[in-house]
Amino acid sequence: MDRLQVLGILLTLTAAYCYLNHRWLRLPMTVGVMVIALALSLLLHLLTSFGLRMEEGVVERWLRRIDFHKAVLHGMLSFLLFAGAFQLDLNELLKRKWGVGILATVGVVLSTFFVGTLSWWGLRWVGIELPYLYCLLFGALISPTDAVAVLGVLKRAQVPKRLEMTITGEALFNDGAGIVAFVVLLGLATGAHEMTPGAIGALFLREAVGGTLFGLAAGYLAHRLLATVDSEEVAVLTTLALVTGGYAMADALEFSGPIAVTVAGLLIGNYRRRTAMSEGTRDSLDIFWEMIDHVLNSVLFALMGLESLLLIFTPQTLLAGILAIPLVLLARLLSVAIPGTLLRPWGVLPSDSIRIMTWGGLRGGVSIALALSLPLGRERGVLLAITYVVVVFSILVQGLTLERVVRHTIRNQAPLAT
């Protein structure tokens, strides 16, 4: 089965899931697609347990043709981050730049430490012994909130504007910090290289600062090109080249590709888009990237649901995953509440809305992709199973109840309504 056939099957399944959800379930599209994909996976597991199955391993072989790690981190993520940033109001985001910056950096580091430490104790309690560094690796891969999951849910939850911008901005930018922390800890855990504090600092600066500067330069170049013509086709192709070529070049230069395309998307989507394009071209570009966002979101969540067929769960790892859910939520609470409380006099973070920010910190495909990149071994199997349980809970439970949490918080905390 070649890649075109794999893509055709995946798109067909996604289209069927979207239809079923829209026709009957009427859940948020990404959540509904994942629910149906998980239900199909469970059905296949049940058929197998009763001795009724398709040709030996045909579904598993098809799924293994899809490299989830590369498909997400080196494929869909760049388009989804650009599409998300493209739709944001830069002026509103800049008003909350310090809060977003602290959550996307300090918050990720704090969460990594808290998740790693709590998980180390929790896993020992259920009889799973993992090195502390691997527990920190789990903290690094599960701490970044997923922009793909967050953006879709916030649109329906009617979160207050200032809080929506903080959560969205954090989700768009914290992938860079999370991936750097993951790379550093993976190198230490596998012994591939030693990391001194200076080397860690240099790596972070190269990834974050380099990615930001590269995104600004690439976005400005694209703007200058768009300013010389007024063509819908050229605008679409230029932004596509900006996403694909910009991400690939940033990755080759060892800058943060996610940060680069996010910055470029903010630049093109705001001042530069208004000054470089006619209204007709702007409308066409808006529609194009909105459709890209919806389609890739649906494909990603369908794939995440189907990935459960390749995972091996034992009663022990399933229990560990269930135990990890409150531990990850507690770590999220601490990583938001500590900066929010310390910086309350300056109003940097909306500390009066910690509940929403904690419950709204959804995890998604990035966490699973990072877990899949771990070296083969017992640790990988355990962490992958735990990660999947946490992500499924995050999307299905937190995602579906966030709107209710927002309404309840607004009703009891008047300052949020402003």
C-alpha cells in the first residue's frame, strides 16, 4: 500500500466521521471525530477478542505506514500553528505578552518538574519503576498545551476575551519550550550527550530567539512579495510556501519551526495582510486558511483516535494513566497559580481565572508525537500508554466541559466578565 492509498483511506475515514458527527452526535467537530475513531477502534478490539477479525493485522499494518511523529511535528503542526496565528488579533495579544511569555516558558519548566516528580512517586505507588529522568521526560512532553485542541474548544466556550488571548497565545508559543526541554532531557536520559547549564541556555536561545527572528524575517519577506501583486492565487501559494519552506528552513538551521511559523502567521495575518492585499484577496486567504485549519484538525483527531489500535495497554499501565490525570492537572494548577500569585501586583497573569486556565490546558497530538519519538524500550511503552490516556481525557472530558466551567466561573467571579 503506497502513501497515496494511505492518505486516501485516512481522508475517507475522516470525511465519514465528520458526516456522522454532524448528522447525529453534533459534538465539536474535532472531539466528535475522535469519539467516533475511538469507538471504531474499540469495536475492532472487541471483534478481535471474539475471534472475528479482518485479514491478519491489516488495520495495524495500514496504521504503521503512517509515521505519526513526522506527520504531526514535521507536517500538520506547521499548517495548524500558522492558521491559528493567522486569525489572532496581534494588538490584543501584545497587551498580554508578558503573561503569555511567562506561561510559555517558566510555566512549561515548572509543569515539567511538577509532573515529573509527582509521576515518579505515583508510578512507584502502582508498582512501575521508572528512572526519574524518564518521568521528567513525561513532564516535558505532556506540559505544553496543544494549540490544535485549545483553539477549537475556545471558539465554542465563550471564554472572556482577555483570558482567551492568554490561553491561545500560550498554546501557540509553548511548543518551542516544551520541545527544547524534551530534547535536553532525552539527551540526558539516553546518555547521547551531556548538557551543561550553559549549553541548555544556548540551545533555548537558539531555538526560541532564532525561531522568532527567522519568523519575522520570513513573514516580512512574504509581505513584501504580496505587496507587489494583488492575486488570490499568488497570495495562497506564497503563504503555503512560507509555511512549508519556512518551517523546513528553520528546522535545518536548528531554530524552532513552530515558533517561526507562529510569528510569521501573526505578521501576515495582521498589519501586513491589511496593507499588502485588497479586500477580495484577504477574504479568499481567510477562507483558505480557515478550511485548512478545519480539515487538518479533523484528520489529526481521527488519526489520534485510530492510534489506540497500535498501543498495548496492561491493567498496570491503564491504572498508571488514570492516576496521571489528576497529577497532570495538579501540576498545571501549580504552574499557573505560582506565577499568577507572585506577579499579581503587576497584573501580568489573570490570576482570578486560574480554574479556567487549569481546566483549559488541553493536551493533544504534539504530546503523543513526542512520546512516539522516544527510543524503543519498556520506558517508551509505559509513557506512551500513559500519555494517550491523559490526552484522551483532556480532549473528551476537559474539552466537553470547559464551557460549563467557564459559565460557572464567570457567574461566581464577576471580574472575569470584564
